[in-house]
Amino acid sequence: MSRTIYNRIALFRTDRNLSRKALADAVGVNPQTIGFLERGDYKPSLELAMSLSVTLGVSVDMLFSFRPFPPVADALRNAGD
Amino acid sequence: MFVRRQPLIEAMDRAAEWLWTPVLRFLKVDTLEDLQLSTGHARSFRVLPLVLLLGCSAGLGGMIAGWRITGLMILNAAWILTALIQTRSPLMGRPNGRDEREAALVRSGHLWGFGATTMLALIGCFYFALASPMPDLSGKAIGSLIFGRDLWFPSQPLDWMELALFGMAVEINVAVLAASWGLPEGDTEDDHGQ
């Protein structure tokens, strides 16, 4: 069984003002792999997922989920209410 | 340029240029560095390995059918192209080593490759059991008794070497195919920046 894993790597990477190469260097993978992860074309190992969460300064469950993350616009709208 | 004419070497040079220049142009190899491992980006080959597999099979088929030299040439040419393509495929190495995604791609590619080769070897073992001449049957093979005609059997060292080459070509081409199809369409191995 293979379940879809959604992630917010691109969102947090942009928020931290990191390029793919900088993030890749920080977690020890090739920059292309960051692109594969962000598009959901590759599921990371637990070690890589934890390295990403440490580097981006968020918990693993904020970065990865079995359910789609709500759009940022919705989160901002809810925060404004 | 030679000061004294060297007809043999000059002819070999011309033959090499005639044979290799179109091949290298097709593979977009401009410099010797392009041929080395660990340079440039991996490319997806989703069709070419199939063509090479067909070429190897045609070469082996030609050998078996009696066109020995033609079959050998086709099989060896397909093998050389296979070896070249492997160095440009997703199976290639990188200067800073493979990360876990690339290692997983190579592993799954070779799993398919070795799986296909193992299946072929198993089928080949059954075939050789049928085609092998039996001293107890006064040199006749079981297969020739069943089918009413002699079956091809590798009788010379060169036959076995070509079979080994065929097996290696199958392994590599299937691995390159599996790894290439494991990448998303359009090959996104080029996004370095943001």
C-alpha cells in the first residue's frame, strides 16, 4: 500500500529565504532531490524528513501529512477572523 | 598529422571517425569529459534501451541463425552503445556521491535488470538442457528428438562470451529503462536554483 504524503517544504523553504541548493547542502542531498520532494515525486526516509524539519525549524508533522494542507490564504483568512 | 604516411593507422582513424562521430553526435557527446562518469546531468532514456535490447536480440538471433559475423557485429555494437548510454543515464554516479533518492532509483533499476537477467538465465538453463548433446543418446539432444531437428547450442568459447555480453546488455538496458521510467516525465533533473 502506498499512501500520498503531502508536504510544505517549498512553503517553509521560501519563508526561510533558502534556495533549493542551500537547503540541499544543509540536509546533505542533491538540489534536484529537494525539487522531487517539493513536488511529491519522492517520499523521504525518516532520517531525511527529520533533517528537513530540524533545518527548517518546524516539527515533522508541520512539514508532512497524509492529508492535504489547507491553502495559506485560508490560514491567513482564519487568523484574521 | 603523420610526417611519413601510415596507411593502416590513417585508415583506422577514418574508420573510427566514420563509426563514432554519428554515434557521439546522437548522444550529444562533444568532448571527452562528456564521456566520463560524474559530469553533467542524468538523462532519461525511455525508448533507446528498448531499441538496444532489440539490437542485442537480433544480433544473438543472427548468430544462431548462421549469420555469425553479422550477428556478432550487431551484438557488439549494441553492447558498446549500451555501455555508453549507461554513463549518461539515471544510473550514473555524481562527483559528490548519490543521495538517498538517487541510490533508491539505482537500486530499483538494477532490481529490474537483475530480475530480467535471472529469468533469462533460468529459461536458458531449461533450453540448454533440451539442446545439450547427450552421450547416452549417441550425441543427440533431447530437444532434437522432440522437435525433429537440431537445436542451437553454444559450442565455442566465443558463443559463451557473446551470451555473457547479451546477459550484461539485458541487465543494463532494463535497469536504465526502469530508472528512466521511475523519473517524472520531462526529466526534471535540471532544477538547481530556487
